[in-house]
Amino acid sequence: MAKRIGGTIYFSVNGIRYQAKGSFTYNLGRPMREGVVGVDEVHGYTEKPQVPKIEGSITDGLDLDLESFLAVTDATVTLELANGKTVTLFDAWNASSGDVSTEEGEIEAKFEGIRATES
């Protein structure tokens, strides 16, 4: 049986769905581990936190208030994936640069938060 693993996605901020465009990426914010190597052997590893995030691009439209979108803080952000999973980012803020491409009406959407889950 063939299973869909990619394709149509849905992106929402505080329950408001935006027109997702292109490829989105996400990071659940799990600790990043890096090996520590001595001159004699591997000694172990260090562990540092990562900021959970969801990022991609959305399409600009007449109903989108860019100032309000860029000012979002304390938000719940969801990314519904084609494979049936949902990634949820909690206590999130808009970390976008604010860049807009006029060629295709594309807006960077980058949200970082305190915690993320995948269900």
C-alpha cells in the first residue's frame, strides 16, 4: 500500500490559516549533542538546547496585515503535514526578518517558541 509522505500542508498561527508556499521545515528543539574528543579517545559529549521552530514561506494577500503578522508573540503555531502528523509550537514569536518578495508575493514565515510537539 502506497503512503503519502509529502505534499499538501497547512500552516496556522493562533488558529488563523495562512497560504503555505514552498517547503517548510521544523525543529522540535531537542538537545543538540556534540562529541568531545581528546588526543587519546572520545571523552563523551556536550549537550546544548536548541530553539524549537517552524519556518517556510507564505503567500501575501490583500487580507494579510504584514505588521500584525510580524508582531505576533505568545502564539500557538501549527503545521499539518501531508503524512498526517501535526507539529505544534507553543509560546511562539515571529522571528522573521520581514522580507517580502514581490515577484511571487512571498513572505518569510519563521516562528520560534518555548516548546514543540509532534503528534
